[in-house]
Amino acid sequence: MTSGAAAVWKSLPIAQRRIILLLIGAIAAAQVNQPFPELAPLQHGPTIALALAAPWLLRRWPLSNGAMACITLFLLLHTLGGRYIYSYVPYDDWARSMTGHDLSSTFGWRRNGYDRLVHFAFGLLLTHPLAQIARRRGGMTLCWSLAFGFVTIGFVSALYESFEWLLTLMAKGETADWYNGQQGDVWDPQKDMAAAQVGALIALLILGLRRHRQGGAKAISSSGDTVRELS
């Protein structure tokens, strides 16, 4: 690590350094006995790049520990899904080994729903960091920053679904099907976007309730961690 990189790393709060190391460790663990090695770069490459760039990004756009934890939790969920290309996350096997029953039979699910969980988590966990960036860097009011977070979730969701559509057109059939994870559902993109927006809406309600309980204190601070935030 160069002296410049070391300085950037040391400038981060200890908690955030630990969070980044946790994410890198999880990505590395996801590559052990990788069940779909040919698709691993597509699934994990962007996450690795983001984790390595995180110290510089956080120096340029500082976030609270709570917001950083939200982002990392989402990326951990994505890393787990990426290991099994989402469509094959064996949560039924895990549930069966612990309880003797699988979730799909219990709830009547006809498809692997892990991808929809991650889309929901995208809205639930990333609305707060987006709103915090808008509040700190854009000088927005609390209400406008929350609206920015909500709208951005919808925009990015639509952009991602458009990317998946383009991949379907350009990639080989099997690769596209595996990556997209539609599992035969023609309304999969719309349901994914809806799941993200529902998650974002719940995040707004949580932030609003937290602000109300604080008796007018800001749920999203404009600087530092001196004000309690969603964690």
C-alpha cells in the first residue's frame, strides 16, 4: 500500500475500515468452491471494484457509520446471491437442515425468491445513504433529500433492468438466462422494481418515525455522526 493510499485508509473511522475488510473477506469467501466460476466475474467484479475504491469514495463523499453499514449489508446480500447466480441460492436446503421443512413448500413459492429479497433490500437499505449524500453534498432539506433517495431507487432499478434486457440481447442465451434470473416470469422486471420501491417506502417510514421520536432532531445529519441516525 502506497503512502497516499495508506493515508486515505487511516483517515477513515475505524468502524468503516472494519466494515470494508468484512466485505472484502465475504467476497473472498464466496469464491471458495465457486459453483458457477464462469459467471463469478460478472457477479462479483463490480463489488470488488467498489470495495477497493471505497476509501477514496468515502473520503470524497463521507457517510455516517450507519449509512455505511446499510450499504455493506446490501452488498453482503448481493455477494451471497451472486455466488449462486441468485436463481440457485439454496435457502430451501438450509431451512430443511435446520427445521425439517423448506420455505418454498411452506409458503407455496414456485420460484427462487432470493433475487426479489435483494431488490427489496436495495430500496430498504440504500434510500438512507442516498438521502444522506443529497443532504450533505446537495444541501437539500430533509424532505427533499428523502424524496431524492426514493426517486433515485426507482431510477437505478429501471436502469438495471434495462441493462439486463440489453444483456439478454447481446449475450448467449444460457448466460443471459442465468444472469437475469427471470425463472420464466415475464413480469420479473416490473416485480423487481416494485420490490425496490416498497423497500424504499418502508425506509422513508422508518426515517420519518425516527425523526418524530427524536422530537425534531434530524434523522439524516448534515455532517459527522454527532446526530443519531438510522443504523
